[in-house]
Amino acid sequence: MADGGAEKPIRTAITSDDGIDLSIIELFFFAYRDFTSDPDQILADYGFGRAHHRVLHFVNRMPGLTVAELLDVLKITKQSLARVLKQLIDTGHIVQVQGPRDRRQRELYPTAKGRALALALARPQSRRIHDALEGASAGDRSAVERFLKAMVNPELRTQIDNLPANGAGKIAGKGNGDQ
Amino acid sequence: MADGGAEKPIRTAITSDDGIDLSIIELFFFAYRDFTSDPDQILADYGFGRAHHRVLHFVNRMPGLTVAELLDVLKITKQSLARVLKQLIDTGHIVQVQGPRDRRQRELYPTAKGRALALALARPQSRRIHDALEGASAGDRSAVERFLKAMVNPELRTQIDNLPANGAGKIAGKGNGDQ
DNA sequence: AAAAATACGTCAGCACTGTTGACATAGTTT
DNA sequence: AAACTATGTCAACAGTGCTGACGTATTTTT
């Protein structure tokens, strides 16, 4: 700034009086930080990070999805995905299968190993959620779900609805035909 | 893996039947991603990132806190903090004041510029929350707050309670004496 | 059949944010 | 005086995101 160095310190705190919903902003930050800390610890043992977790999770949730579809869910570039996906394939957590209709496509599937890791990562998160909802009524739970869903950009809510057993039965156009 | 390359693909999706609370896990991921995207766009104009946002936010929420206290809130190393804090000081968003009792300490305060930016960053987040809670009852809102708080590690809940106008009046031991 | 578009992979370089480890300097406590 | 504490800083590294560019296989369009 170099304005003589005399910027006056403001000694009062921002409060809810400023018209900002500070409590939920801060709660959301702390909650998400701790929510991700559980899997982070497990991932460290594998030399993986959060990006691996997300890829593994959605491949397990939507087996057979293509690279392009995965990019669309994660909203990252293919170069970002390439690094982590390659590692997951090299370590035998995910396999690629050439697309039956369009042979340019690569369908992504978890292996038994990949399924096991995905579940191991989801377990502590699910437990934390379960504990957090202890004593909550069905209405409370529903309020939490509605809130979280409403926090998502409207264009993306469709994606969420298309996940299996989240309201939709199966993913359209994909034969989830049990191995 | 090099086991002959024949890891069998699993073609079934993980579902709630696996005993995992998938809907909230996924909702939380998407919700947080979009929640942070609003300020991210503003920050880009300043050449700042999410780390700057967090520092700025808590300095505005707890003016006069020391470097050590800030590290304790953010749970990062001082080397990580140093980089972003230096930038915020150099750009005139934050000022340091030598601690009155212990002159080794640096109390951190926002400037008018820093306060303005903090509010500009909080505004879209607050609006998103407000919109997400549209049509929600007081009980719904309370359920959401209780849930988020319960998601935080128990040891850290005290920190949250000590933020001004989140249940506590003032920060213990700090004279928030209005400039 | 040739041309254009698509799906994917990859190389190279960069930015942001987190980590360890080591060391320096002031100021406080013992 | 010695030990401890609060802060700053240098250096190196990891993880994950980005852009830009280019190559190859395959499908679609002309």
C-alpha cells in the first residue's frame, strides 16, 4: 500500500448485525473441514489425496461412466483428472473398459479393491453423519437434506437426482446389470 | 498392479444398502463446492485464494487476535499462514499491532479496506444460505445449525461458541473496545 | 471416400496451498 | 545468565487445480 504505513486498525468484530449469516458460514467451514479429515487420514496411507477419493467415490457410485461424464460431475479439467485416474488404474482400484457402442469411450469400473477402499473411506463419514443426527427427528433430517440440496447450484441438482438410490432408480441409458 | 491385468470390473453401484449415508455425503460435497465458488470468483480479481479469505474472515471476526491464536483456529502451519498473511498486510487489508502486554505478540486487525473485502466475500455466501433457507421454519434452521455443529470435532466446538454473537458476548480476555 | 468433429491421452509449465525442517531475532520467564 | 516463547523466514517438496498444445483412434458429416 505504501501510503505512509498508517492504515488504522478496526477494533470491532463483524457480527450478525452486518446482515450476514455468520453462524452458518462458519459452521459450514468447520463442519466440512472435519468431515473430510476422516478419509484424508486413510488416504495418506495409500499416498492418495482428496482428488483420488472423489474419483473413486463416483466411479463406485456410477460404475461404467465415461471419462467425459466423470469430468462433468467433478467439474475439473481432463488434465487434472488424468493424473489421479492413472494412479488409481495403476494401483488396480479402477479398470477401464472400451465403450460398447462408441469405442472411443472408456467406461470406468471399480475393482474389488477399489470398492473396498471406497467403502472404507465412506464409512467414517457416514458414521460422523449418523452421530451428528443422533436425536434428530425425521423432519430434522429432511430439513438438513433440503438445505444442503438448496445450497447446490440449480443446474447441478439434476446430477444429484440421477445418482442411484437417491431418488432415481438407475442411471438412464446404463445397464446396471449386476456382474 | 501387474497381476496379469485382469482385475474384474464391478458393475453394480454402491447404494444406501451398503449401510452408508450416501445422500448426505454427496450433498455435502456438492453444497460446499458451490458455497465456496462465490467468493472464489471475487478473490481471483485480487490474485487471492481461499486461504486469504479464511485469514481475512477470522481477523474480521476476532480483531486483535494474535498469530498463534489464528493458527489455532485455522489449523495450519505458520509457514502456510506467513505467505498469505504477508500479502494481506502488504496490500493494506490487515495491520499488525504490537501486543500491549507481551510485545512479542502481533495483534491482527482489519483495515477499512480489509473489512470491506471481508463483507463483500461474505455477502454472496450469506445470500446463498438465505435463499437455501427460504420456506424453512425456525425449527428447520435450528436443525441445520445443530447438524452442522455436531459435524465438527467436539474439541473445536468451544472455539465456535467463542466467536462474537454466536452465543458468546465477547471474546474472553480481549477488550473489544470499539475504536 | 475425404473432411470434420469427438473422446481420450499426454507433455509442459504454472499457481495456490498445504507440509517439514532448520534457523534467526526479540522479548519474557525462570 | 539461561531457557523458553512468539514470530518471521529460507528452502524444499507434495497435492491438485489451471491453460495451451499436440497426437491418435474413432465416429459423424459432407
